Amino acid sequence: MTGFHDILFPLDIALRSAGGPERRTEIVSFGSGREQRNARWVHSRRRYDAGYGVKTIAELQAVVAFFEERRGRLYGFRWRDRLDHGSAPGGGPPSPRDQPIGVGDGVTASFALCKSYGTAFAPYQRPIRKPVAGSVRVAVAGEELDSNAFDCDPVTGIVSFHAAAVPPLGAAITAGFLFDVPVRFDTDYLEVDLAAFAAGVIPKIPLLEIVP
């Protein structure tokens, strides 16, 4: 991912902010009242507003400094989504059996982290490209591997097994992890009105997920 700074947006501000996933659905309505719905995007894209997390002048100054170093929309960065930043259901600690990421064939040594949403009708599999370094746990055929048996790239989310630990044919591979969302500022103009801020008006600080 080009134009990306591997740095986390101030966590205390991020955890008080607002936002969530966005989909793009095209709806064609017919004269009969029937409609045809088509998904324009394979993956959802998340939007956030960091302004809700800014409560003090010091925090506002920290965001301005962060914005300036990112050069506005030029460079992306990591964002911690308070609602959804781990592999375990209900926000529990990661377990090596949380999420299926592949099935071994005895040869393939690299697998991409992902997280599944839903079960019965149309489960969605979300690629995880920014895992938190040191948080990834992996199991093969239900047995957790020692961390020396694999590497996980925190920049791409690719798990690479060492030669002696390549998953055998038919073995289920699962993983647990924490992760961040790659985002960028969705504006090149950060409007700061100190008079309005002192009166309780929340500044707008829009962020948009980066799709590779």
C-alpha cells in the first residue's frame, strides 16, 4: 500500500469517535413495483468522524499535528475501530481458533488473514490487511502453533509458515488477531473554529478507509 504511514491515530480520540461500514448498492425499479438490487462493491468501506472524540484543546492540537504530518489526504494511517478490532466474537481476547483462513495442501505456505461476518445466508469474508503486531495466534488442525513456526506481516496481513510447519493436506488453518483499519483523512481542509469549539460544537474530522 503506497502513501501509507504505519502509525496509529491517537487511540484515546479514536475510541470516542463515530463511524462504520458503508456499502454501495444499485437499485433498479420497474413499473410493476419490482426491483433489482446489485452490489457495486465486493467489500464494504468504512467511514469515520474523529471529531466526536475531540473533547479538549490539547486533543484538537494533537489532531492538527497528525493531520499536518499526513499532509491532509496524502498519506494513510492506522485507525482503531472501537466496535470491531478483533477476531473474537463479542470483543473477547483473540483465540487461535477464531477465524478460518485456509486449508492446507502440503505445499502452500502463505495465507491471508480474514474475518467472517454472518453464518447462514450470505457470510461475508473481510480481508484483514493491518493486524496488530504480536497479536496473531495461529492453529493448524485445531492445535495452536508456537509463534516461531510462522510470521505475520503487520503491513499486509499475510501469514507465512516456516518450511517445517507448512500445513499438511486437508488441515484447517485458523487464526486469532487484533487489527486496525487503514484510513486517510477525507479532506484537505481541517476547519477549526475555536469559538464554536468552546461552545460545544463538534469539529468535523472525516476519515475514509483505504481500499487497495
